[in-house]
Amino acid sequence: MDELKLYTYIAVFGSFSIYFAIAWWARAASTSDFYVAGGGVTPMQNGMAIGADWMSAASFISMAGLIAFLGYGGSVFLMGWTGGYVLLAMLLAPYMRKHGKFTVPEFISDRYYSKTARIVAVVCLILASLTYIIGQMKGVGVAFSRFLEVDYGLGLGIGMAVVWFYAVLGGMKGITYTQIAQYCVLIFAYTIPAIFISFQLTGNPIPQLGLGSTLADGSGVYLLDKLDLVVTELGFKEYTTSNMNGSLDMFAYTMSLMIGTAGLPHVIMRFFTVPTAQAARSSAGYALVFIALLYTVAPAVGAMARLNLMNTIEPTAGQHLEYEKRPQWFKDWENTGLLEFEDKNGDGKIQYSADATTNEMVKVDNDIMVLANPAIANLPN
């Protein structure tokens, strides 16, 4: 086993050990502990746990990947998911907390005196939860398959087993404290590479500002202008142009994401882990702050990852990277099955373009972008 792989295993299994230890320390001692953490979580702790709840695999891995390939159109995910918390904080969570019901169907049933309304609410929650969990599990499979260097399916199984273990052991109480630890891991793992990549590309260490800055190569060209030029040369749409079909599409996507976020049962349950309705409202405020720390960095991560990817595979227009000279990160992601090359013309070089007949990068999964980003940018291990 080489030294880098050893360090990777230490980091991965060290994280598991911390989560298991926290779950054991905070394990549920009563029914109240298992379902609502005894109602004794502080608003700040709850806000951090809510942040980790939503910013797990879906936001950490998928969102910046979507923005990287959708460009400006990907902003619907930022606005929709964040806006969902505003709806939750102002129109739903405090009133459910006052009402004393633990689930949306119970609240709806009492509010409208209707069992039919309750059934409709149950169906909606099941659909929203399944949609959400599919995205989360995809992210779990991507992360575990890459860092444990196993097949995507096996990585998914390992990740599910880890989550099942500490969830069953600690219940909501254990999950609350493991998610606080997870938030710390998420925010550092997301922002530290972004800071160095932003500095590398633009000379500005603040990713949010680096996204709108000129490149550090002295050309005076803005990063987004350069990205637009690179992608259009290869036949892709401009990065800074929306892929949506007008304002109505943007509105519909954003609103559906907001409503879906506000209705997620595992997020709503978080507001019962604090002692009062006022604490529930404060929790939502803290959650928005903790989420914003990552969400405002996501557009920079997406744009910079896309630029570095294009420059690696296609250093200059018409000059293709030789497949045999592909970098190590390329080989690593090929092993997961999430990145695939097909030499269609037999010249041994990688042609990457929007033309499906000549494009030889037959699979570039959106979800690899965040995890591959530091390696694509040649950051130290």
C-alpha cells in the first residue's frame, strides 16, 4: 500500500471512528431521545445540524457539479434550496412546534379536519423523501467509491451501512451531534481547496470574489469570460447564459425546490429537538448562516472546476491531450466508472466537445467535480 492510500484510509476510517464514538457517547436513553433528542438541543447546535442535514451529499457533491455544467442556469438550485429554509423558518416550523405535532401529515390533518388531506400529505412527503434520498445515496456512492477505490455499488453499500449504524445506535440525539461533527468536516473540505484554487487562478483567496476577478496570468481577462471562451470553442453553450427556457422556467424550478425543501420530514423534525418555538425560529436563522458559508462558495467551485477540467483535457483549441499521458486523477475516476473515454477515431488523443458524434469523453459525471477539483488543479495531496 502506497503512502497516499494509507493516509486516505486513515482519514476515512478515522472519520467513521469519530462518528461512531459520538453516536455511542450520545446514544438514545429514552424514546424522547431517539425521536427528538430529548428536546434539549441549543439553537446554534441545531442550526449546525440542520446545515449538515441538508448539505450532505446532495449539496456538497452534486450542487457545484450541476453549476459546473449548467452554468448560470444552475443558480436555481442555490435559490430554491436556500429559499426553502426561509419558507420553513417563517411559515411552517414555529407553528408546527407550537401545535405540538411531530409530522406534517398530523399537522395538516388537524388544521383542515380531514383524513383525506392527511393522506395527500403522506403521499407528497414520500415522493419528496424518495427524490431527496436518491440524490444523497448517489453522492455517498461517488465519495466512497473514489476514496476507498472500489466499485460505485460497493461504495454505496459501505456508506449506507455506516449511516445505518450510527443512526440506529444514537437516534436523533446521536445524529444531532454526529451532524455537528459532519458540518465541520464539510465546511473545511469544501472551502479550503476553493480558497487555494481561487488564489491560484485569480490571485484572490476569497472564492466569492475570485469568481468575478481577472485571471492571475496578467492577461486582464475575467475568469468567467475565459470560461465562456473555452466552452464555446468546444461547441458548448456559454457558461454565463442560462439553460432555462425563460423566466417562467426559472421561477417554476426555484419554487418547486423551495416547497420541496420546506416539506422534507427529516428537516422539519429538527425543530422539535429544541425546547421552544422561539428556539425553533432561531435554529432556522443559524442554519441559514451555516448554509450560506458553503452555498456562496458553490458557484466559484463549479466555475473553477469546469475551467480547470477543460484546460486539462483540451489545453488549447485543437490541441488534444494524449490518452496515455492523462493525469492520475483521470485514472482514479475511470476506476469508479464515473469517467469514461472512448477513442472513436483511433488517434490515442482525447477529443472533448459538444458534438456527440466526435466527443470521446462519453461519460463525465457531474458529481465527480467537487471531489476531483483539488486534484485537477494540482493542489498538494
